[in-house]
Amino acid sequence: MRASLFITCYNDTLFPETGRAVVTLLERLGVELEFHPRQTCCGQMHANTGFRGEAFSLAKRLIRMYGDAEAVVIPSSSCVAMMRDQYRGLVEELGDERLRRELDALLPRVYELSEFLIDRLGVEDVGAYFPHRVTYHASCHGLRALNLGDRPLRLLAKVRGLELAPLKNLDRCCGFGGTFAVKNGEVSSAMLTAKLADVLATGSEYCTALDNSCLMHLGGAMHRQFAGMKTIHMAEILASTTPMEALG
Amino acid sequence: MSAAGEQLGGRAILDPALAPPFPVAALAVLRDPQLRKNVAHAIDVIQGKRARLVAEKPDWQALRAAASWIKDEALRNLGLYLEEFEARCTAAGGVVHWAADAAEARRIILDLLREEKASEVIKIKTMTSAEIQLNPFLEAAGIGVYETDLAEIILQLGEGEPSHIVVPALHVNRSQVREIFARRMGIRDLPDDPQALTAAARQYLRGKFLRVPTAISGANFLIAETGSVAVVESEGNGRMCLTLPRTLITLAGIEKVLPRFQDLEVMLQVLARSATGERMNPYTSLWSGVTAGDGPERFHVVLLDNGRTGILARERERQTLRCIRCAACMNACPVYRQTGGHAYGSVYPGPIGAILTPQLEQLRHSQSLPYASSLCGACFEVCPVKINIPEVLIDLRAQVTDRQRRRAGRFFDPLYLGLRAANLIFARAWLFHGAQWMGRMGLRLFTRKDGWIHALPGVGGKWTETRDLRGLPQQTFHEWWAARKTGTEGTREQGNKRAEAK
């Protein structure tokens, strides 16, 4: 099984450890990974801020780049949601018929990480060991745009040593929302405060998710407040096979 | 100034032309713990009831699909159905007036009231009248206006503004209601238990109902097939308002029309469950024209466009007009939960307001509203007529940006410049990698010994006001991948072998 990893621009820049974990995890499961060296960004930030033409140029670039890939794995729900929900509209409005056909051919081969593991590889037990108390934050895009359902929880349930702490108000947004976090910084922070209270109330060591954007938001507030909890992308939990250094 | 008004640091401004931008208007509420508590508590109660009642309908998704289909069909043939409504309503003894904009609607209503020689008018269930700012207009013309919906009475007497479309006084708590009633109705020693407050309101209202012979109402639905109007409510004050007066004027947006009487079967089911978490609302008033010896002798309908045909003309935005004003979107919205309704600067708050108001204003005002959302999609999930609010928000953002592109001021907007630059950078991998390197070097200046950034200048400061940011790692993922490919090819082989062995 071959798959191409689209790491996404912010994971590449800010969270390379997530990418390394995806590599460890998928190679352990026998996947032959490719990495397109010219990959950059899916255009989500541009599309969601109203820069439609700019988003289109990035979408076109990405559709062309992955035309030959057997499968594309993306460890970010919001970027997958961008491709599934917005690319078609952009291509129909600004693109040509050929690009639309290329998109239609590509989309069925695009997977968010938990989809790839469960739907494509057919595994729930990835052989991970992570002896910690963990709570799972369902990112809005994973929850509502991708309808990931219980996939992430099924994966976590099979991790040895992991104690899953249920999160109250699971379906409530953390307030990140891309440029919303700065354009409406105060409102975003108020939402974050409410979310963080629920997250911290779980008494977990880690808060995990399938989107580093939410985790950057939650983790930034945890660090600011000296909270006794850290954030970790689920790929890193699933890749882990040895006990981590204490909160290392 | 009322207690509720004081809480907001002055009376809220719900005129899109005058209201401050959303982030600014939100500040007053964010700094008011009591108000935020009132809002969160109230919507938790409604949301809980709604969730239970939606869960008991196994065909809920089918009902949503049907409701959205009915509204779409009505909107596709809007002209046809409005003319049918006009013909049937006229045949039943009603008079239909057409108003292209707010000013025309106000003038039509004032002329009708003058014909009636009315010096007072009672009102029920008409958010549209707030949209056209009817009350101040009529009062300036010397006509006394009395709201009769309990929440609207609280707001009118307390000189407050609605913050929710189903529960307009959601932000006012019981002790504040007591204070307003005691002061404005002149009742000393009024207790703050619900029974006493309701009794005071009833006493106040009965006088109006029995004295004032002219009423203005809104409409939940207009039925083309029968020329009927439907109003749903919980209190029965609407029923009084719709049946006691000699003359009734109904103001309705043109999108309120439904093709067939039977469509109510679907719409009433989804509306009550979505709006108040009830299987059926307590009072549903339905009437067609006038009936001798029963109810008003004269009946007028004012059909209001006021920007709606402009929305209808745009394919992606048209779904906005499906809205049946149930407020499920604002109850589900994590932004509304924090800010309440006044921050939206319009009579239509919440996610639906964030798409409806800018469109009604043709984006001359309310340009900050499409950005007042984290695009979490909770509104779309609960909407009984399946309005894809995030999709419309994104589309409106594109329209705002397209306007910005034509203005010179854009060169002073760091977000605009940043996004334009980012687009150029993302178009070429070598530029992207160069920018990553520069970012790492630049941010190193702000990174503390613990490896985290605690304060940034400019736009970044909006982030670090409340959140830290981890400093950029020394190696990007693609650099790691490249190094691994050239140096440590063995790692992957080993990984594969291990998987095979398993």
C-alpha cells in the first residue's frame, strides 16, 4: 500500500513532530509513504477569510500535484474539509471542466488520518502504548464536515495503557476558527476559556485531537495559565510504543 | 436607563447603519459576567428541550429535508405564489399592499393608521417591524405604540433592545423584570415571582386590548393556496391582538409565503421543536381575510421586500430566505453563547443575523458580521430548513474582500497584506521554505528561554493577548524528511519489516 503524505503548511512549520509520528505509525503498519517536496498549503485560510481567487490558485496547485497519488493522507481534519467542501465550489466558479474532472478523481482518494486507518487500512488496533489519562477534543471540522463519528474514539480505545476521560460539551467549538482567533480575538478567547474549563475538568494529562490548530489554541492557553495538562496530536499517541518521558 | 440597559453600558444599537463593528460591540457583553450567565443559562434550557424533542422524531432528517424543499420551491416561484396569495387574500376581504423598502412600508402603515384615525396601536410578533424601525417612526408621528408580547413589553418599558429572535428579553433576568414593571407600571411592593410578574403584565395588557381598536402583527407564514396568514406564539397575547381589534395590519417579508395549506404540517412540526423545544406551540392563529361578526372588520397585509429580492437573485445566498426564524442557530452558536444578541447590531442576531443583515444592507453596513463566526457548523447542523450558514458566511466574506480590493486602505491592513503575501509564498515551494526560515529567525527574537512566545507585536499580539505560542521548531517536517531520505534510508525498511513480521 502506497500513500502520499500531505503534511499541511502549519504542521510542516509548527508541528513537525506530528508528521514524524504519522511516518512512524503508517510505516509500522506497512504503508509505503511518499512526500511531495513541493507541497505547501491547501488554501483554507484564504478561502475562509474571503480570498477566493487566492484559494483557487492553491487548490489548483494541490489537485494537480496529487493527481497520480494512490491515496493522500492528511493529519488535519480542517484541511480535508476544505478540499471536500470548498474545492468543488471554487473549481466550478473559477476553474475549467478539466480541473473539475481531476478533482472528482482525486477526492475519493483523500483521507484524514483516522479515516485512512479505519476505512482504508481496516485497522483499529495500531499497536500503540500510551499509559496516560487522555481526553479527546472533537474538532468541529472532524465532527461536522467529515463526520468522523466514533473513529477517533475507536482508535484510542485500542491504545494500551491509555485511560480515556470523557469531555463535557464535546461538540462545542474551542474558538480558534483561523483568522477568527485574531479578527475577533476577544470573543475567541471567551470561547476558549469556556472550552478550556471543560477540558481541564477531565483531570487528564493530555488533550488530544486530530487538528493541531485547535490544539495550538488550547495548548497556548494551557501554557499561559500554567495548567497541568498538555496537548498532543493523536498521531503521536498512535505512533507511541514506549512509555513517554513524564510529560516530555 | 434601565437595569438591562445599564448592564450593556448604554442602550444597545440595533441599527446596522450606526452599530459599531462586531468585535467592538461584543466587548461590553464579554466584560459582563451576569449577562453572559443569563444568556448561557437561557439557551442551555432551550437547547436541552430541543435536543430531547428532536431525538424523539425518527424522521427528523426527513422533516428537515421536506421543510427545506418546501421553502426552496416557494422561493423558486416566489412571484407566482405571492400573486396567488394576493388574489386569495383579496377575495377573502383582505387588502394587500406591496412595499419595496422600509420607508415605503412605514408610509403605508402610517397612512392606514391615519385612515383609521388611530392615535394608538397594539403590536404582536413582528420582528419585521423592528427591521423597518417602525416604532420610533410611528411615535414621531404622534401614535402611541404598545407591544403586547411579554418579552417585548419588558423591553419596551425597560427601554431595552431585543437580543434573541424567539426570546427577545433573554438577557434580562427576573429581578430586572420586577424592577422595570414596578417602576413603569407604578406598582409598589411587586414581588419577583413569575406569577406576580405575569399578573402585573396581564393587568397592564387587558387595558390596552380592550381600548385600542387597531393592531399590527407579523406573520410566520402566508399561505398562497388559501390567502391565509399564520402566527404562532406561546402566550395567547397574540390571539387577543389578532382577534379583538377592529382593524388588523399584518407586516410580512415576501419570503414568508408557503405554496399550500398542507405545507404547515411540516413547517409547524419543525418550527415548534426548533424554536422552543415544544411538540407544538400553545397558540397557532390562522385566518383568511375577514369574517363578518368574527374578528377584525378590516384586514391589511403589507408585503415587504427591503432587499429580499436581491438575496433571491444570488444562487448560493438564496437559501438565507428559507429561514423560519426559529433561532435554533443562535441557541447552538458558541459565539452567540458568549456575546448574546446585541453585539450583532441588528434585530436579527446570531448566525442567521450574520448572514441576513449584511445581505439586507447590501453590505453597505455590517461588513464585520460575516467574520463573527468560527465556522464551526453547529448552526447548519440544527437548522430545520438546512441553511448552510458557514457556506454563505464564506461567500459573504469573499464579497467583503472583493470590495476591499478596490480600496487604497487595504495597503494599511496587515491581515490583507499578510494573506496576499502568503498566497504568493504558497505558490512556490522554495519561497515557502524561505519564509519558514525567516519566520524562525524572526520569531527567535520573541521566544523565551522556555521555548515559548508570550508576546508578539502587531496582529500577532491579538493572539498573545490571551494565548502563548510555541516557538518554531528548529527543523520543519520537510527538512526532516529530506535528511532522512538521504541519511537514514534504513529506518523505513526496518519499519516495513517489523510490520510484515507481525
